[in-house]
Amino acid sequence: MRAMILEDQGRPLVLREIETPRPGPREILVKVSACGVCRTDLHVLDGDLREPKLPLVLGHEIIGTVAELGAEVEGYDLGARVGVPWLGKTCGRCPFCQRDEENLCDEPSFTGYLIDGGYAEYAVADAQFCFSVHGDDSDVEAAPLLCAGLIGYRSLRMAGDAQRLGIYGFGAAAHIIAQVARYEGRDVYAFTRPGDDKGQQFARDVGAVWAGDSTTSPPVALDAALLFAPVGALVPIALAAVRKGGIVVCAGIHMSDIPAFPYSILWGERVVRSVANLTRADGEAFLRLAPQVPVRTEVQTFPLAEANRALEDLRAGRIQGAAVLTLA
């Protein structure tokens, strides 16, 4: 099969012909039709996440069909449409797994980091950590739901019942979860890079009641803020924008250092918290909800061989919505 391979962190991916993997007893072989390009892929490529399996096939927003079943797999048929997310496997034994906090598992495996992912024509995945994908979205449109959507959904749940919701960094996750927030009757206030007029209009188009750059104060005090941009300097900015008792949710797996800030903007029982990975319950809940909204993803597509260009466009902020590799 063809695959884009990360051979060394800090270097571009290389297109290779490699053996098609075979599924183990509890795994399925997925014929990949689309794979989203996530900012986490950039963190792996750049070395911000320092312990990947090498060589590695990146990609953890996978949509495809079941091409082969492991001997012990139940609940899937050949040809079924499935999604493969970031959380590829957990130990099932640690205290976190035992109390339904598998996203915090002590010995997890992650797709596109410790397990080969979807920048390839085929991928193997643990059947218990895959999702059946329904709805009328195309595979390309559905791919960003598998991480941008799932992490966005978990982040939104961490914001509680916040009515006035700020979103910093209006990319793939933000444009999905803004639609969910509006569906739930919340008001969305969007923050983009300074000077990004196009991004601010995009935010309004998907339901934001206000949009400005990240250096601007919102017109009202926010109940909560979600930070999708991996920029630590946004934490004190967001804290200053939320009301007393407000919540700032850091949604990325990696963030630059948070600068010192005065205690006065934390005082008043404001909360700063992170989101780590996802649970299968998150995935099932979100994938049931998305068709009801309905969530419509804005995507820019690239052929598999142009994965490096997709990653560079994402890095440079040239992607409106989500970037997706197509393999169909």
C-alpha cells in the first residue's frame, strides 16, 4: 500500500510503498477513504510530542470501510463504514480505566503516534476503539469529526452550562463546536489571529454572535472560554475575559508556556483546566448528536501524496475549517 511515512521528527513525510498490515484477533483492517489533518499531527511532526513510534504513519481522523475482520471481532461487518480516533487502546486495568476515565489511562496507545494511522491506503485498529459512522455526510466531511469534533465536544462539556462562550483559535474544532453550541442555545464569541478578517467572517457564518482578534476584549463578560490555539499567552487573556466563576478550558494536547499573570484575573473562583484525549462515551455521544444539529464541516482536500503541503498550510493558518487527505 501507499503511505506517507514520518521517518524522523522535524523532517517532511516521505511517500513509500509498504506492506499492507494484517489485523490481529481483536482488530479490523480499514480501507481508508479520508483522513483529517490535525494540529496534533504537526506536534508529532515537529517534535513537540517527543516519543512517537518511528517510522510512523500519521493520522487519527480516519474514515473508511472494514476490509478484514480479526478472528475475535464482533459487531462489525465487512464493508461497514467506521471511524478511527486518536485514542487507539487503553490498558483497562489502571485506576483511571476502572473508574470510567479511560482518557487518562496510564498505558494508552494513540493512533498516528504509537499506532500507525490513516495517512495511508489501509490502517489497522482495535475494533473496540472504533466507531460506526452514520449520517449523510461524505467521508471527507465526516473525517474531522473524529478528533476536531470529539475533542471540541469534550471541551464544550467541560465548560458546563456556559451561555456566553468564547472560542480562541477558530479552526477545525472551533467551527464544529460553534455549531453544536448554537444548537444548544449558547452565544459564541470567536477570537482569531489579529488581522484575520476572513476567519472572523467565517466564524460569523457558522453562528458566532461576535468575532474579533485575540487581543480584543469581548463586548460582554464570558461565562467560559475554549482555547483551541496552542498558545499559552492566550490563557491570561481568556482569564481576563471570563466573569467571576468562569472557566477557561485548554483543549490542545500541547501548548506553549503560559506566561506569569496577576492573581487578580484568577481570583473570584475562576477555573483553568485542560482536556486530555477522549473517551469512547464521548465519541458515541457526539456522533449521535452531530447529525441532529446537523454539523456541517468546511473542508479543504488534498491527495495523499500532498500531505506535507496540507500540514504546511495548516501551520501557516491557510486552512479555513479542516484539511482532509482523500484516498478514495
